[in-house]
Amino acid sequence: MNLDLENKNVLVIGGSRGIGLSIVKEFISEKAKVSVIARNISDKLKNQLAKEGNKVNFYEGDATDKKSLISISELILEKSKGIDVVIANVGNGKASLASLQSDNEWEESWNINFKSALNSANVFLPLITTSGSFVFISSIAGEEYLGAPNSYSVAKSAINTMMKSLSHKFGDKLRVNSIAPGNVIFKNSRWEELLSESPKEVNKMLEDKVPLKRFGNPEEIASVVVFLSSSKASFINGTCINVDGGQTVSF
């Protein structure tokens, strides 16, 4: 399928590992012009992506710091007239499962999981070209109660609410959507950590709660993200797509 992404200017915020890195690789395979923002960009990552195809532009920055993103946006505009696709992928589900989390935990989770998305939208939405696309990476923990940390679930739910609002406000110019991954495992992920700590409990959860009875992988999320960003999804706007092996049960 031709997704019509060749030479499109794509920005992936949080593209150095896991789901974000797979998204970057998938856009490269579609011959898009990709830029990556991450807090730490290693020479290993640069060399790895150099082997994938098109040249990738790298920018070190912190999405929880709006000034950092503004500075990067100015650098991006020096190289291009605008951006066709933006993926906001920053997030972290590591937090305690306490019924009442501390103020510090709430603030840290809110900054990483919601404020990063808010800053990304405020800085880069105005730069997206007509008929472009903005995709937030959310979580099924923001869709239903799944036992995830309270602060994480609330932040991801807020992303989906913001997405819906922005899709109406910008709908005459571009599309705004979100993807809600389920249990995705990759190297150094939270699920890899939990699987190592409690293999029986994790495998029982997969058996009982996920109809496909397995983890997802980053490539399975990336393929949906890239499709949603393409002209083939031109009538999809204001939607959160769950990619979770059937785990969520609400209609």
C-alpha cells in the first residue's frame, strides 16, 4: 500500500527507544524525512538509523520544557517550510500503585505524561502544513481502569480529552488523533521489568485479560501510527485507536 509519505517532513518527539524508535524506523521505510527529539541521543542510535535509509535529523531536548521545544522548532524551520506529521510519544508509566500517591509522584507523572504532550501540541501544531496530522501516543490505561498507577491513568486520559478538543478546533486544517497501546514489551521497558520480577503473575494477566494472550511489540504500534498519519486515513479525526490485543472491554 502506498501511504504517500515519501519526502513528507515527520517529527517524532520521544523517538530514541521502544515504541518511538519503531515509529521512526517505520516512517523511514516509507521514505519520509524524519526528525527526532529526545533527551539523550547516542552515537549508537545515529549509526543505527543511518543504516535504515533516509537521513534523520536529531535534536536533543526535553518535551517537559516548552522553551526547549521552541528552540528546536526554530532549528527545524531553518531546514524546512513546515512539518507534515508530528508524533508526541513521551511518557513513562513507572510509579507506585499506592491508592493515594504523593504530591511529588503526581507532579512528576503529570509533567512526563501530559505536560510533554501539551507542550508538543502548543509548539508544533501551528507549524503543521494543511492536511497534515498530529498523533498523540496515549494508553489504554487512560481509557479504562486497569490497575495502572493513578497518576499515569489520569494523565493519559487527559491526553485523549485534549486530542478530542484539538481535533475540533483544527479540523479544517489538519487531523488530530491518538493511539492507545496495550501491553507492549521491549528492551528496558516497564513490562520487561515486571516480567522479570513476577513472571507467573504477568503471564496469568496476559492469559486472563488479553484475548490474544500475549504482549504487543513496538512494530505493531508503529504500523498503526504511520497509517493514521497517512493520506489513507484522511477521514479519521478526533479518534483514539486502541491497539491492545482486545484487552479493553468498553464499547
